[in-house]
Amino acid sequence: MRQTLLGCEVDNLTMDETLDRIGRMVADGAPHQHVVVNVDKIVKASRDPALARIIRDCDLISADGMPVVWASRLLGQPLKERVTGVDLFFALLQRAEQQGWRPYFLGARDEIVAEVVQRAQRRHPSLQIAGYRNGYWRPDEEQGVADAIAATRPDILFVGISSPQKEDFLARHQARMQVPFAMGVGGTFDLMAGRVRRAPVWMQRSGLEWFYRFLQEPRRMFRRYFIDSLGFFVLLARAMNDRWRTRPQPRLG
């Protein structure tokens, strides 16, 4: 079930329901695009109509980030659970090995994406890799990148480049590449390759994973978490105010 939350649409699904839907997409064979919405994405979409449209047009939209789940509860639209991109990535690798799906890995530097592929194959010996490539190219090379991916005929495409570049790339080329399921994975390649560590489980459950990431890369993450994210709380405050103003008033007498 799809609902609108702070101006962004999101599918209210559990992880198991998400995986089942992806399975149907891969079986269908037509190109499908997935996106996660988190604090950063919601703020960017509120300022960028083109990004908001790309998100809205995606076939599957997951809520990544506990603040998004908390906001849904405060606004009376509770999401079933958080479905993070990193958890979905690892679950899909396992499902791909079981089902014989062939993933393609696009993003990061050469040595990182190569390490991601090696570690994926060590964890899942029967996994069939369609191909992989780094995430750097000139504008005039982009079409060639998309054509090279299409030539490998993958079932799943993992895109590990930053937002909104990954959403733009998929919006421009998914119809041409014809990948049954494509998703952006953000910094998951760095995590898989061992370049960064994931927060302890208690911090993930407490909604403090962002703070753990900030501690690892304070210079890179300061603006995102302490300046840009303020826009999320502005959007939430406005939505809560609108909800309070439009709630039914008790009848007197």
C-alpha cells in the first residue's frame, strides 16, 4: 500500500513483503526501479521537483531511516517497519543465489567494487555475477555505460553512486537497459568492502546509526546531518501543524 509522507510517496511494506514484490518484478522481466526515502532524500525532494517526480514514478519505494518511521507514527500514518537499503542489498544477494538471479554492481572506485564482488562470491559461492564497473565516467560516456550494462542482461542492478545522480541515471537509462530490478545502494559498497563499519545493532534500533556514520566521517557528514537535515524537521513541524488544524473538533453541547 502506497502512502504520502512529508511530500514523498512510500510503500508501506515489511522486508519480507518487499522481497516478495521484487521477486515478482524479476519474474515479470520488465524494467523496474527502486528507491529508498530517508531524511536526506525527503529534504532534497522537497526542493527539487524533478527528484520528487523520479521518486514518485519508481515502482518500489522503501522507508530507510528511523526518523522516517517515527514521523509516520507522529502523523498517524504508521509504517510497518524500516526497510533499509543496506539490509535489502544483503537480503537480495542471498535471494539471488537461491533463485539464480544475476546481479550487476555499478559504483565506487575500481578497487572497492572489485572487493565487493569478491566478498559477495565468497559469501554466496553459487552467485552468478553479470558484471561490475566503477562509478566514474564523463557525461559523454554515460550512454556507453548503460549499453554495457544492458549487454550483460542482469536481473538486478545495484547502483552505488551518490544521490540524486543514481536516481537521475536510472530514470534516464532504465528503459534502455531493461534491468528487471534496479536499486541505488548509497554507501553500501564501502560497507561491504570493509572501508566503513556499520553501527552496532543497538544503535540501529535506537535510530542512532546516522550518528555512528558521522563519527566515522565527520567532515563529510557534518553538513548532511547537522545542516541539511534541519529541513526535515521543518517539514515535519508543518505537517503536524496541518494535521492538528484539520482534525475534527469535539462538538459542544
